[in-house]
Amino acid sequence: MQNAPFSQVSVGGINVMPFSSLQHAVEHIVPSDSFVRPGFGIAINPEKVMLARADSSLRELINAATLRFADGTGVVRTLKKKGVPNARIPGCELWEALMHKAAELQLPTVIIGARPEVNSACAEKLIALGTPVKAAIDGYVQDEQVLIDALLEHRPKLVSVAMGSPKQEKLIQRLRKVYPDAFYLGVGGTYDVFTGFGKRAPKLFCDLHLEWFYRLCSQPSRIGRQLALLSYLRLHLTHKL
């Protein structure tokens, strides 16, 4: 597949940037050995599209990001239906690829969020891989000034925040006003999966694009959230996205 152009395509009112591969996305964020493109990345899936359609403030928050990439299979298929070739970019895989790039190029990194034991384990594992983690601050720190001070002191190039959506996006928006010189990425439960505290869907489910079904079986309480997928599918099939 040829590299997709850096044009954005509307999916249900959210502008999504297509990429031909995970590597293509990484190269967009880190286009050279000495430069990281400052900004704010958000993974877009059908659930997020449907929530944003119902909540204009959330839609504005998402569209305020500088990079919205297709994480969910449904969004990838909608883009293809619009004639735009693209690949699915799982947020957890993009984060891990960026951490490896940080290790390769020695890009200062800050990780924020998750439980204290998860955050600590994540930092230790990243440092063992060679990633220069300058600060690791868990998601239970009450004073936001602690985060701001860490950013201003260490001046990272990459900052990831694991607090769940939309809490992590709202925090990133505030932090960028104080320190805009990094690429920020909201990563949800990625630290848990990376450290073994959490579990991603098995490879078979991922290959079949059935991660949503695995999550539903693991957490039946998600049924309300998963119903949004049916609404998304109806809009997708009727060309209303």
C-alpha cells in the first residue's frame, strides 16, 4: 500500500487522518532523528464517534487534537468506503512503537497515569528497554501542579497519559497550554497491558477484528457501550457517517 496522503476525512463529524501503516504513523510523529512533531493524538473508534455525535463538547475536544487516527475497525472500513485507503492503528501499538523510537533516538519521555504499581512497573520496563523516562507520575496524584512542574523541568518530547477517555484528553488539553513542546498521546489501559497487569484480546481475536467481542465476554457490563457499535454500523451502511 502506498503511503496515504496527510489529508483528513470526516467520520461522523470527527476528522480522521489516514495512514498506510503503523510505521507511517510513527514517521509522521517523529519525521526525523532530531525532531518530534508537537501535538496531541487521539485514537478514534466507533464508540468514540457515537459519543461525540451526542456530545458537542466532546466532539470539540476530539477535533481540537492535532492527530486523530483510526483505531477501530469500523472507522477503518468507513474511511475505505469513502475511497480512502488506510490501515488500522491500535493506540497501544502506536504507543509502544513510539517508546521504542524514544529508546532508539534517546527522546526524553514522561509517562502519566494508571495505578501507582502499574505506573512504576511501566517505567521500569521502559527504562530496561532503553527508553529515557524522565518522570513517571501515577494517575492518583491530586495536585496537577506536580505534572506541570515535571514537564517544565524535564522538557520531554513524548508524553503519554493513561486515565481513560475523556479524562485523559481533558488533562492533555490543559497540560499543552503550559507545555506545548511535546507530542501527547492518551493511552487508556495500555500501561496495564504492557506490564501484564491487564490483558489485551488474544491474537486470534485481534486478527479477526473481534477485540470488541472479547472485551464484551470478559466484561458483560460493557453491553451498553457495545450497543453503540450497532448504531455506528447502521450509519455506516446507510452512508450517513
